Amino acid sequence: MSDRTVEVGVFVALMAVVVLAGFGAARWRAPDNPHTLEEWGVGGRAFGNWTIWFLLGGSMYSAYTFIAVPALTYGIGAIGYFAVPFAVITTPFTFFFTTKAWSVARRHGFLTHSEFATARFASPGLGALVAVTGILATIPYVAVQLVSLQAVLRTVGFGGEWPLLAAVTVVSICTFRSGLRAPALLSIVKDVLLAWMLLTAVLMVAMYGGWSSAFNGAATRFAATPNPADGLLLPDTGHLGFLTLIIGSVLAIFAYPHALLGMLAAKDRATIRRNAAALPVYCIALGIMAMLGFFALSRGVRPADGDLNTVVPQMIHEFFPPWSAGIAYAALSVAALIPAAVMSIAAATTFTRSLYRPYLRPNASPATEAKVSRWVSLIVKFGAAALILAVDPTFSVDLQLIGGVVILQTIPTVLLGLMTRWFHRAALISGLITGLAVGVVMLYLTPRLDGTGRTVAEHFGGSSWSLGDGRSIYVGIVALVVNLAVTVVVTLVLRAAKVPSGADRTRPDDYLADADDPYMKRLDQLIDGLPRADEHPGRQREGVR
């Protein structure tokens, strides 16, 4: 058999196993009543340490990590390494903020940021705005995963649009049937395949002279390009853009619906903290993948049809043994499908809990919520597929960063709101809308430049705003600063005018509650985010006054 036949054969066989596991996930720890949003969307909030570990790794360290980051280091060098400090800094934030979010969500039965915003600031309108923003920001993030999947399929030999649509259809059916259990189970498979791919990659680099040879070769090639911004080190004018990109990415990850959803599946606070403490292990994988962009550049790997997203798949094809290449292709494909599934589930849950039930069908049953979410998750996946067929970004990471600009505008509500309720609800709405407007206008006015600095497109050229002196700044940070300024000023004005800010439905001890809390929601008590009328009546009156 030819090398290509072996690659394709191993890849197809492993993907068949993945699909079967995805379909079978519905029976994994199956509950008595699977037709509720609690079971379909967050696995009954009962996942333990290992399940959460693999789920978080599968959803947060995605194809963006393994395809887009190496493409960025291959294309422009050191700036692509923003993902490494971003991932490292995320860990303490997760340890502190996510445990608070888990506790208040578990006690009140929340599944989304927008439900928290509604209860915290007594504003259904703010909750709805947060929900719409989260959904719109998630679709480009799903698209990043599908762009990466498409790059793998093209390298394997499945070109055109139909393989991508077929893959989206299969993962849609799996999640439609199994909900969050499917990506949770497949995350275990993904990490096993990924470990093998990384081991093979490290051995491959060692066989070709080691990392020093890779860095020297990449430096030589960067020196021969006309682009002054690329290279192994940041240029003097690149520090501001690099720093703001890291800060914006760290803040944005906590506002995405899927980041919260994965954490809410944990059974207790200790599970969240243990996994937050262990997350830096994945940073090792992220650093290796980023350096593989330099290795590919040093060895003269050429992306297929100039598409930088194919750099890693092409490197695998050229340097891995055929059977190992098939394993690596499967690892990359699963790494794209898992986060796409989790993100679509999160977006669907956000729609159902924060838009459908409050505004369209207030008396929707748990079964109806689950049914609506299943169908909306399909719309999100195919909407993301339509997006990548309509646009052609040079770096797929741009899609994620553009989504980050949008989701960052919810930070004053969903992140700062965990610590303080000082902001007025009307001020938060004003700031969010202003921040979105500023961000979208700046994105629209950002031209796309080629390697020589020549403008090749007038609009939506990326998420970095040029300051005119060679420096740039991440658009999301600029929009967030404007957002915060408006929020603070309007809050001061409204408080001076004594405009009511509504009653907070949460209490300070809600943010410290654990699974053994006497007022904590049990799986059969999760109705509309409040206890049943016949259980803890005093607490119910106290919590909503």
C-alpha cells in the first residue's frame, strides 16, 4: 500500500471509532430522565475530576491551539506565542472566578452568564443582551474549529465543501442525541491521540537537529522576508499589541458561554479547583505546538494552496510515518469537533434559557427546553460552517479574536459582576452597546495587509488597530475601556439622580456555596432557578426579596 493509503486508512478507522463513541455517549452514565436541559446541557452537573479534566482540555485547548497558533508562528513569528502566556495566566483566574460562578449558578440553577446577569442586576433586558452577545461571539469561535478541520481534511485528500459539511452533520447528530456527554467522552479519546501526536512530533524534531536547528532555520527564513514585524522576537513596536492581545484573550475566555458550561458540569467546587491547578499541564502541549510552526518553517514546509492553516497537517504528512500521520490527523480532527460541539451546546443553552423561555414560552417544560436547545445547536454549527464558506481569513485565529472583541464587552457584567454590584443595570447596558459599536466600527475600518505592508482589503482585516507609528493595539481592549468608562460615568449619574437599580436576587453566601450546602439545588429541584415552594420556604422568600 502507498503511504497515502495508510494515512487515510488509519484516519478513517479512528474517526469511525470516534463517531461510534459519540453515538454511544448517550448511554454513558445515563440518567433516569435524559430529556432535560440539565442533563443534555451540563451532564446533570455530576462530572468528577477526570471527566472535567478531559472535558476542559477538549473544549479550551482546541483546534485553535493545534492549527491556528502554529500557523501564526509560521506566518509572522513571535506574536503567535501570545497564546502561551494567555493560557498560563488563565489558570489563577479560573481558580478564583470560576469557583464563584459555579457556586452561585449551582445554588440558583443557572446554566448561563445571562441568567446570572438577570438575577444579579434585576434586568431581564441586560440578560438578553448578554445572551445575544454571547451567541454572536460564539459562532466565529465555532468557525475557527471548522476551519481547522477543513485544513486537515484537505491535507488528507478530502477537498471541497462536502467533507466539511459531512463532518458537521455527524457531530451534530452526536450532540443532538448525547448532549455534553458526547464531547466529554470523546475528550478522553482526543487526549490519548494527542499525546501520541506530541510524542511523535518531539521525536521528529530531535531527528532533524533539535529545537536549536529549528529556531536557527526559522530565523534565517524570517530574515529573508520583507515584513519587518515577523521574526523569532517581537519588534520594538510589537510589545503593546502583544500585551493587549494577551490581556484581552484572558478576560474574554471567561465570558464565553462554553467556558462556563464546562465548569458547571463539575460536581463540586473542589473539582473546579483541582482542575484549575492542573491546567498548566496543557500549556506544555500549547508551547510545543507553537514551536512546531518554527520547525515547519525551518524545514521548508509549504502550506497547501497558500492556506497557512494547512501548515501543521502538511508537516505531519511530510515528516511523520504514514500510520502515525493517520493518528495525528484523527487527533486534530477530534480536537476541532469537541469544542465545536461544546460551543454549540452552550450557545443553544443560552438561547433557550435567556431568550426562548423568558420571551417566547415562559412556561416551557424541561423537555421542551432540551428539545429547543438540540435544534438550536444544529443551527449554530451549520451557521458557523456557512460563515467559513463566506469568508477567507489569512489566519483562522482572526475569527476567534474578532469573536473575542465582541464577548469582551460583557466583562463588566459577567466577570466584574461576580465581585461587585456597584454598576447600575442601565449603565451596564449603555456600556455594552457602546463597546460593541466601537469594536465593530474599529474592526470594519481595519484593513488587511500583506507581508510587505500593502493593503489587500479595506475592511475587517483583523483585530489589531494600527496607531500609526508601527505599534498596534488589540481592538477588544480599546472597546472594553470605552465600555467601562461609559458604565462608570452613567452609573455615577444615575446614582446621583437616585434612579433605582433593582434588587439583587443573589446573596454573598451564594458565591461560596458547595455541593453539600443545605440549600443547594439537587438535580430534581432545578425549576426556574428557585427552590420548590414546599422546600426551604423561608430561604425562598429571603432569596427573592
